[in-house]
Amino acid sequence: MRHPIAPTAFAALLLAAAAATPATAIETIDCSRDRSPAERTICSSQRLQVLDAQVTESYADIMLDSHIKGSVKHAVHESQLDFLKRREACGRDVECLTEVMGRRSTRINYYR
């Protein structure tokens, strides 16, 4: 069973994972900055923000898990980069973003 982690602990996990992986794959969306159309759309929707946080948390968990082999982490990293490209291709399409991010939220957990 997964336990929710405190925001400060989550931030620490993200920082640690960011040191081990390229930032583009682990970065959460900073809604205070002017971002891409897809990211602005995510920032305007609480549901999409929740999906983004779930994907980011799952990715960080996998990348920081010492029991997961490097080859699996590499595959997860590559699939995360592919996901980010698909997410950006949705642009302002909420339905597309919901589908792409929901699918990623489910599929990333297959790596555990």
C-alpha cells in the first residue's frame, strides 16, 4: 500500500532524483512561470494537476528505489521522455491531456 508523503519529503525526493536524472524527465510544472500551452492547460485544471503530481511521484519513487535495476530505470526514464512529448503534443486539448496523463499514471506503475 502506498502512503502519501509530506510535501517537503516529496520535494526532497524530487531534488534527489533530479540529481540522478535529467531535469526534463522529473520536473513538476511550475504554474507561476509562463509555460507551454499544455502546461498552462494543466495548471488551469485541478484534475490535471493531480494527474501530473501522480506521474511525477511515481517516476521519482521508481528512480529512487534501490531495488529496481538500472536497466529498468533507464527504460522508465526513456518512457517518461516519450510521455512528456505526447503530453506536449496535446497542447490545450483537455481531453487529450486527461487521456495521455491518465494512461501514464497507470502504466508507470507496471515498472514497480
